[in-house]
Amino acid sequence: MKDFSDDLAELSRRLNEAERYLNIAASRGLMVELEVEISRPDLWDDQDHAKQINSQYAALKSDVDQFDALSAQVEDLVVLHDLARAEDDVTQEPELEKGVATCRAQLDALEMRSMFTGEHDECDAILQINAKDGGVDAQDWSEMLLRMYRRWAERRGFAFEIGDVSVGTEAGILSADVTIRGRYAYGLLTGERGTHRLVRISPFDNQGRRQTSFALVQIWPVLDQSEVEINESDIRMEVFRASGAGGQHVNKTSSAVRLIHEPTGLVASSQQERSQLQNRESAMKRLKAMIIAQDEEEKAAALAQIAGKQAQVGWGSQIRSYVLQPYQMVKDLRSSVESSKVTEVLDGDLDEFMEGFLRWRRSDGE
């Protein structure tokens, strides 16, 4: 009978570490307090507060339930191993091997939480894509990126809400404005901020020449903007017909709204709602969140410069190359994570690159 003692000891050690970085003891205490709040009959008199309380409770419960389930699995494996070893029952080896592998995979996923060190990492995210150098190829590339992030969100079970898509002149898109909703959406997407470079044989070049094109991805956390005031004279509003990528119109009236904040140049759009007024309110919420986030980032960058800390790769910097010809390779220029499975990456298989960035940021980037 194989001895799994070292494997089980490793699982127990990692489980104890997870209990610390997930703050399980504190979470249990806070859940008790929130349960009292949730049971109040007047809780929903303030709907925003009620949603915040319920969301906080659900997140804590998810962590605690996941930790408790994993603890029970490890404990069951220890008992099974002790019994099998006592009776020299080799028939239990496959089940023990499978159980150890399953628990390791779950702990790997949990350990990602320890790398979310940013204040807003648990927030939903605003994703913006803008075609840059490369003409129609850059516009096509921008649409490919939009599809890539949509597929990634689907894999994660995140909501993917398109606020605005500006259709390209010949193909693809000029820009897209999306909200991705899910726990740690912003933390996971933070490393996607920057310029993405595509190298391929252009499908728009009659001579079949290789073309390099660029698209800029910007990421913002969705923050509480209740205390933010914006001077209306600083905002320019544009209205247009709501449409999806490819130009198909979803209504025949100019109900979609685009807001441009003149002092910062920030742009927020919405075409999801039925009326122009509702879309304006939605776009304003997005704009306020972006203004808050940019202000916080500028303050953090200024403090980092004063402290002499290494600057993190920022706006407009090239972060990743996707090469389709003459060979196939996706490589992150910061973490050096690379993959030859370009098709899978463009189909939303981004976790390796996101995790690689978080590890790079923790070890070298900060």
C-alpha cells in the first residue's frame, strides 16, 4: 500500500495557510453580524444598502463554504489513508490519488486569492478596447479582442454587458465599452491593461503581406460613486442608435448615449437601456467610477514615484504579443508567460496569463 503521508501533510499545511489568507475566523464572525442585519424587516427600505449587505454576505459565505468543504475532503482522505494503511488495502490507492489531485487543484485556485492585494480587486470591471495603429487590421484585431474577453467571461461565469460598440470603417470595431461583472473581475483583468500587438498575414492585403496591428485595452474598477460630483458643463453628450458589433441595429431611435468628460478625456457609453434617460444615467455611473479610479491611480503613481518604487507597466505600454505568422506564439512581455496555443488563447483561455501577471507583480513588479 502506497504511503500518502507526505501528500496529505502538504495539503494540511496549505489548508492552514488558506485559513489565514482567507481570514476565515474573521469572516465567520462578520457573517453572524450580517445575518442580524439581513433579518431586519426594514432592510430593503434602502435598496442600495440592502444589495451591498447581501453581496458582502454572499462573498463571505462563498469563502467559508469553500474552505469548509475542502477541509472536510482533506479530513476524509486522512481517515481513508489511515484505514487503508492499517489493512494494507491497495484497492484504495486510485481513490486516494484522485482525492489528493482534486484537493491540490482546489488549493491552487484558492491561492490565487492571496495575490489579490489591490483595494478594488473584488470589484466588477469596466473594459474598453480601442483600435490603434494598423488601419483596418487594427479594427479587426480589436473585434477579435472583444470576442476573446467575452469568451473568457463566459468561461468564468461572469456577466458581459456591452455599453457601446463603434463599428469599424471596413471591418471590425473602432472601440468597445463593456462592463464585466463577477467577483475579482477587476483583479483578474488588471494585467490586461495596455497595448496588445498582433502579427499575422493580413486578410485585407491583396498581396498577402504580414501586418502588425495594435489595440489598446483599458481596465477600470466599478466603484461606488455616490459622493462624486461632476460639473455638467464639463460633460459633452452624444446620442446615437444602439447597435452591436457588425452594425446590426438593436433599435431604430437614438437612445444610446456617449458621455465625454472634457477635463480628463474619459468616455463612457451605454446602449443597454430602453430610453435615452436611462442610458444617460447608466453612462454617468460608469463615468464617475472611471474618474474615481483614475484619480486614485494618479495618486498611487505619484506616491510610488516619491518612494522611488519601480513604475508598473501603464497606459499605452505594449504588454503582450500575439503572433500568428510566421510562427504561432502568445507572449506576455512582463511575466514572460508564453503559449503556442494561440487559437485557445483567442478563444478566451487567458487564466495562465492573468495568473502569471499576478505572480510577476507580487515578486518583481512592485
